[in-house]
Amino acid sequence: MIKFIEAIDLFELIRKFMFIFDIEKDKTRFERLCKYIIKTMLLTNKENNENIESSKICYVCVAFNKQLAVQWIHQLKTLLWKCCIYLKHLKPELPQDYKSIMLFLNMLITFTSTNSWLLLKESPNIYEPLRPVVNQLCNNVINSLVAKGLYANLQILLMKGLMRTKPTLKKSALTAIITISMRPVIAAKFNESLMNMFLLHIFSIPALIYHLNSIANDSLTVLSNENILKKSVEILSLDQNSRILFNALEGNYALCLLANIIHLAYIEVPINTMRANMVDFIVSVFIYIS
């Protein structure tokens, strides 16, 4: 049975751990830390056998301490970036590595959105008014990860897991990766710069839409609901922007980007989502061919 401690004490322990942290030697200890942090986020008052309120155990509650908030945000960004670094080096075909991948993806999913924060649901009168603030905090955290190279690391993981005879990434992992990659884009209201990064690193993965359609169909629904096809076509229909994107990609990956766009269009055409953007779609294809 896990013995829980107050989140402030955990915060101090993590600060000391990060001071001596070695990414190669401390992987096992880091994984245990991540598991513990996630458990504190999922702990309810009914499940808590300690003499401490669950709200004081939950790791995120430190964010509401005015004196520690800034340091806590910095610590969270550090922890999540360590998760990103590990994701780049893990091999999804190895069972033990796959467990680690799911753990680190879970960390990223948990702290880049407030949707799963039980703290906000269990104490709505106290924390619900602060939801806009913590939503902005999550956006701040994920933007920091993007600036450091989140998309490039997710791209490496996708390539390792999908570019093989039999994909090693399962539905839960694929769904998590697409969810994480979509969050910065949605938070930035489909800013052109973020859309370019999404297209460059995620939509250029060979046969991505094919694999999503085969393994993680729910992710296609998310892409459809957010009008990713329409927004991608709008970006690619701009001659200068399209040429920059295609030049940044090697020839084969530029073709993969176009193939994913065409495949997604093929899936969405029956539900008439492409009708209004057919001209832009044709222009995008023409720009690539020329």
C-alpha cells in the first residue's frame, strides 16, 4: 500500500531529486515518482486511508499556494520535459519500454489539461472558480514543451511505433499522442505557426491516417470535430507557406503529408466536409506537384 504525504512535502522532495537527477541512472526512480504523482491526482477522499485530506495530497494543489506557485510550475515543466526526453529514446516494441511510454504519455495527458483533475470536481466550491486560471497554466506548460521540442519527440515515437511491418503502438498510445499533439494547436486557436509544426512533425508520418483508421478510429473523430482537414488545406493552399513546408520536409515525407491529407479527405468526403474547400484542396495538390 502506498503511503501518501502532503503535496508540499512531495514538492520539496522532488526539488532535491531534480538537483541530483541523472537521466540515465535514475530512470526507475523517475518512473516511480511519475506513478506516485498520477496516483495523487486520482485519489479521492473515499479511497484515501491516510489522516490527510486528499486535497492536500494531490500534487497540483501546490499550484494554489501563492508562495510556491511559480516554483511549482517550473518544476512541473521540468518533470514533463524529462518525460518527453524519455519518450524519444524508448522502444515501443519492447514490453517494458511500452509500459514506460504509457506512463510518460499519461503524465503529459494529465498535466496539459484539467479534464481529469479530480481536485476540481471533489471541491468545486473552492477550486471551480480557479478553473480558467489552471486552464491557462496548462496552456503555458504545453507551450513551453512545444518550444523545447515536444513535436519532434512525438514524431520520433510515432515513427518507431508505426514505420514497421506490424505497428507496435496500440490504440491507447496512439490516441494519447494525437490528443497531446492537438492540444497546443487548439489552445492557440489553430495559429498558423502551430499548425505548421503539427503538419511538419505529425501529419507527415507515413500512413498516419491509415493507422488511425485501423487502430485508433476515435482520433479520426477528434480530427474531424476540430476541422483539421479544412485548416490543413487552408494552410497548404497558401503558395509561400506550402512551399516552405514541403521544402522543410524531405521528398518522401512531403509525399506522406500529401497522402495523409488525401486519405483524410477520402474519409471525410462522404459526410460533405470537403465540399466548401475543394478548390483549396486542389490548389494544395497542384502546388506540391509543381
